[in-house]
Amino acid sequence: MVAGAYVLEYHLVNYRRTWRSSALSTLVLPLLTMLGFGVGVGSYVSGGVEGAPYLDWIVPGLIASTAVQTAIGEATWPVLSYFEWLKVYFAQAAAPLRVADILGGHLAFMAFRVLTAAAAFLVVAAVFGTIHSWWAPLTLVVSVLTGLAVAAPSVAYSSSISSDSYLAILMRFAVLPMSLFSGVFFPVESLPVVLRWAAYVLPLWHGVDLSRDAMLGLAPGWIGLLHVVYLLIWCVAGWAVAHRCFRRRLVV
Amino acid sequence: MESLIHARGLVKRFEGFTAVDGIDVDVRRGEAFGFLGPNGAGKSSTMRMIGCVSPPTDGVLRILGLDPRRDGPKIRAKLGVCPQLDNLDIELSVRENLTTYARFFGIPRRVARQRADELLEFVQLTERADSKVEPLSGGMKRRLTIARALVNEPEIVLLDEPTTGLDPQARHLVWERLFRLKQQGVTLVLTTHYMDEAEQLCDRLVVMDGGRIVAEGSPRALIEQYSTREVVELRFAAESQEAYAEKLAGLGERLEVLPDRILLYVADGDKAAAEVQRRSLAPASVLVRRSSLEDVFLHLTGRTLVD
């Protein structure tokens, strides 16, 4: 546990170099998406969605989606390069760290990145006056959970490949459809049944639904509990597979 | 004498092939111990087992009296590792490379900073402390990797081909630093296929070939055992050196015919050279030199290319 914190500290020191440029994009990106989708597309959506104005309805989805995008960004190329090119993980494995420390420390850093990205989005959303509930900050917890549910299996994937062309496959066939069909921009009920099931199986929709409940102040009910459990399953299963992959590469 | 690294019948098998095929090794405190061998001899696999990042397939391995299968992190806390390929953080500063790595050992930040300054002094990188790693020369990077391996004040330092790919100046500087470490009582374990490196640094060494140890001893003892005191290198003007081989019969303990020259392994080089003249063989050039570890190495592991 303590050793995992040292690994997190390493990633934070590393991040200190680039945080300015990344902070800018974490603030500018939500601003642009809010303007583009919320205000732009929203002006064509009369009467709102599910009883909420379109902007208010879409913002929680965008926050969850941002969490996932950030998690994916941190769990793919950096992981691949720490194995293949920079060999950072191998240097760590020579120190008195266990595989779980190396993996856990990096995932903790990813959670931190997800948290800051979601928080930045929440601040922008507040400026646009889309926060109507005291439960809104809970979105941050939902974001971290959703982010980890995506990050853990993505780390497993990235640690089992040796070329970044496999990452392009992940982006095209998993991340992109998930972002489009997970109820971020329109309710999943408007999708054909097959695609609706894609949303149910992949993690993002569950995070979107939870995030929306928190931001709009709706009671999540028993289905909310299912969402949380389902996301936790992704986290735990992702961790287990990632741990195996890391072990296979670091301890041979 | 206390044995810091103790291996008996140590084996490392990967799917389909055996990298290390039952070796016995004892490394004593304060000595510089070398693993020599051609590529694929099993040196790096052995080093990785000693570094506790590769569990042995079979045999006994004790490091600092502990079992790597059980006490990996505890052992690694007392090792310094300088890998074959630098795995420095190219985007961190030189100093940060040391301080962040020190944290993995639980060293307090203040101590880490202080130690980083001392180590940068030791490897002569103080002036580059705040520069990024990326623009450093190969020799500087290697010195930084060595400094990083020392950040936890290790009892054993493992160096996998510490000077491969460096220019002569850089190599000599690294050797000099490693020699200083040895003087301070640090136990060094290194792999190399540079014979001059082994002769410079190692108190004792083993020659590995095909996963086994084929010879063991001090550089001097190995030369005495597996080669002669001197070597005479003869070049003949003719197309083929072969023709002269039989005319040189009986001149030394051993004779080796190469495409461009003939090597005579003899106790007294000058005497043998005189005998060559007496037989009026008239070589184009004659060179008498002392036998080196390289002669031993080539004798034991052959001249054929392995990779």
C-alpha cells in the first residue's frame, strides 16, 4: 500500500512537467463540447429530454464521457510505452516494489487524472448554470468509478500488446462506439435493441446514468445500485487481468 | 568467507529452451565478480534471477542469505541494478531521476535530495543536475544509471554490460568509478563480453557458454590454466596461411590458423619467433604479445558467431 503510494508520487512528479498544457485542454474541451452540443444542438431540441432541458440533460453524460476519455488516454499509450519504449515499469520492478504496487500506483494516478478532469468539467458546468442539485458533487465519485472501470481493463489490454496499431483497434471498435451509444447524447431507448445491449454491457452507460441522477437530483433507486456493482465488477476483473499481464511481462 | 550470492544447480528454463543449465556460483563480500560469455550464454538470465525479477526454474539461490522466491522485495531493497539498456526517465531532470527512484525504497525526500547531490558528484554530473536526461551523451546516461543504482546504498551492485556501446573515454571513466566503488567495499557483479573490462575490474569470474559455466577463476589464473604465457601472431604473405601450418609444427603448445594469420601459443614468444626465422619461413609480420583473457575466452567458447 505504502509502496503503491511511492509509485503514485512518481507519476505525479512526472505529471508536474506537463500539467499546464493538460490543464488547459481539460478546461477548454468541456467548454467547447458544452457550447457545441449543449447550446448548439440543444437549441434544436425543443421540450428537452426526459423532462429536463437538453443542456442540463447532456452535461452529466458529458462528464462521465470525459472521465472515460481521460481514463482511456492514460491507460493506453503511456502503459504501452512504459513497457515497450521507456521501460519505466522494468526500472520500478528492479526496486523493492511488487507488481501490485506498480500497477496500483499507476491506476491511482489515472484516478487522479479522471478526478481533476471531471472536476474541471463540473466547474464549467456550474458557470453555465446547469447544476440544480446538492448531489451534483457525487458526480465526481461516479466519474472516478467509471474511469477506473474503463482504465483497469484498458491497462490490461495495453500491457498485452507490443505495437500501438492494436490501440487504434481499441479506439475504433470499443471506445468510439461506447462514446456514441452510451446515452451521452441521446437516451439509449432510441437505439435499436442490439446497440442498446452494447450500451448495457459496456461500462460508460452505467456511469452516465448514475451521473445524471446525481446532477439532476433524481433518486437512483435499485438500478443505481446495480450500476455501482456492475462498474465495480469491471474494476475488479480489469485489475485481475491487468495484474496477470503485468506479472507475465515483469517477472519472467 | 561470507557468501552474498550462493547458487547451486541453478536452472532457468523458458518455453522450449534452457537459458541457464545448472550453475554453481558463490560471490563473496567486497569482491568484483564477472560473468563472461558470448551472446546467449545465459549471463543476463542469471543476472535477472539474482536481481529477483526472474524466479529460478530449479536449484538453490540465496542472496544475502534470503530466498528470492519468498523475499524478492526485501532483497531488492539491498540491490542496485544497472540494466543493459538504460531505462532512465528521459523527461525528468537528472536529479529527479535519482530522487524519484530513491522514493521507491522509502527513502525520505530530504535524504533523497542530499544523496542525489552526493551521487551526482560521484559520477561527475553535478553540472547537469537540472538538465533533462534526453540530451545527455551515452556515457553520461550510463553514469546516471549507475548513480541511480547506488541511491539505496546497496550491498550488491549488479551491472549488465556496463560499458557496452560507450566510446573509449566514457568507458574508462565508468571503469574508474566502478573501481572506486570496489575500493569502498561495494560488492560488484557484472556481465561483459569485453575481455579488457573483465581484466580491469574482476577479482574473479566465470566463463559461461550455452547456459553452463565452462571455467572459473581469477583472470590471471584462467590465462595460466587455459592459455600459454605468450602468443606469437604470424602473418604470411601467401594467399593461404594453411600451407605454413605444418612447417610450424612442434613450435608451441597449440597453433591456430586464421584466414589472415597464424597464432602460436607458447611459453616464450621471442624464442619461438627466433625459431620461425631459423626455419626460414619469412613471415610478413611477427607480433609477440602476452596472452590475454580474450585468448582464453575464444579458446573456451570458440570463434564461431553465435547469434
